[in-house]
Amino acid sequence: MIVTLTANPSLDRSITLAAPLRHGEVQSAAAAREDAGGKGINVARVVSGAGVATRAVLPLAVDDPFAAALEATGIETVGVPIVGHARANLTILDPDGTTTKLNLAGPVLGADDVQGLIDAVVTASEDARWLVLAGSVPPGAGPDLYVRVIAAVRDRWGDAAPRIAVDTSGEALHEAVAHAHPDLIKPNEHELAELTGSPADPSDVEAIARLAATLVPLRVGTALVTLGATGALLVTEAAVWSGIAPRIVPVSTVGAGDSSLAGYLLAESAGRPPEESLRHAMRYGAAAATLPGTQAPTPEDLITADIPVQRIPR
């Protein structure tokens, strides 16, 4: 079982243009789609599509139109009642693969809402192998939300607590790394640079690996660092693995990082070694980038090309 928390879900609307976006002009869309999104929900959709049990926890008002899109995914969900509707995020896709995103803040959560989410995650995490805390923190929840969730889950389940992955950014990521020692984080190079306070050139893989190694294992158990078209890194206490991204024609990069995380968790949960888990993560990320909107890739969508992975010195 892989459980996810999406504290700030979104109705993801994607618009594909036939020509490059022209600022200030009226254009016709070539295609459009709408998906139930938010990073944790994206992870759950990929996990479910691979035939592995998953459960998605999220705040959800009874009258929220988001519920219909969420039900269409077929994933098991635990909705915590709130006042206010899930935000809508807009993605504009140019023909050359350029992605422009407009993200809203989401509804404000009160203290009771936040405690309800925490309690729901604790209950949902029983017997889970992984708990994924993913996405932005909604207004009112505070940047320490994930710290509080991790403490509550570990306090309740002790040695039987699931391993915990955190995929967020900004203050929420800082707080989790500084105070909660997650078992896994999944930053990109920009998030890693912000987290460590050091610049990160995506072409300098060894330098990025050294940055991640300053956190592993002191602050986090493992770091899965996604580098877009360059590839990805897996940094553990024992070693560092670097993978080269396969060549693809991108359609939408939205949700590719979430799919990479899901791919890694699926492989790790199946007992695959670190280098194979990294390959699996990259296959899922690449597959997601070839699909429209935030469509979740299935095993049938995976890239079959070889993905070279090498071990590099820590």
C-alpha cells in the first residue's frame, strides 16, 4: 500500500495550442483536457495504474465539482470535509513542448481542517509501506504541516510506521528536511539549490550529487533528484547513481516529476536494487512527458529504450 497526502489538490486544465502563445492576442486551442490533480493524487494515479494498492487523502468539500473528476480516476480516496473548493490550475502547451503554468493558491484551511487532515493520514497509513506527502501547502496550514504529519504518523505507528517521502518546495521542504528527517525527498535541481543555499547547474551532475550528499543521510534518508532532459540522480548513504534521460518528444512535462517519484516507489516496493529503481523512475517520468495534460502513465506507456545508469563517487 502506498498512501498519499495532497493537501492542496487542483483541477488541472491543460490547453494545447496549434501555434506558439502570442501575448495579448486571441488564439484558438487545438485541444484541451481536465484532470484531477495535485502531486499526491498524480502519484496515486500512477501507482493505481500499475496495479498496486494506493489510498489518496485530501481535503474535499461535499459540493466541490472536483469530486467528479477525482471519482473518474478510480483511485481509493479519503476526503476530509472542508469549506471551499479545490483550486484550478491552468497549463498552456506550445507546439514546441514549452509549458506555461498558472497556479492558484487554493482554499484557506482552518485549525480544525488541518487537524482533520493529520488524523486522516495517520489512520490511512496503517500497514502502508510508503506515505507520500506531496505538493504545496494550502493557505492556513502553515509551512510545518508536513513536519506535524510525519511526527503524528511516527508517534502512532512507531516501528510499523511507513517510510515517508516528501515532494514539495520552498518553506515546506525546508521545514521537513530541517525538523522531520524524511526517508526520501524528490527535488529538482532548482529546489535542491534553494534548499541547500548553493547554485546548481543541471549540466554538472557530479556537483548536484555533492549538494544532495550534504543532506544524505544527515537530514534525509535518500534523495531522488530529477534533472529534466539531463536525467536524474539517486543519492543514498551508501552510493550515488546517475541516469541519463532517454530521448523523447515531449508533449507535456506537467506531472512528470510525480510520475518519476511513483516509478521509484513502485520499484523500491518490489525490492528492486537502487540502480534499477532509478531506471524505473526515469522510465515513468519520460512516459508522462509524452502524454497530454497530467495523464498518468501506465506500464504500457513506459519507454523501452536503454537508460544508462552509472555509480559515481560520493
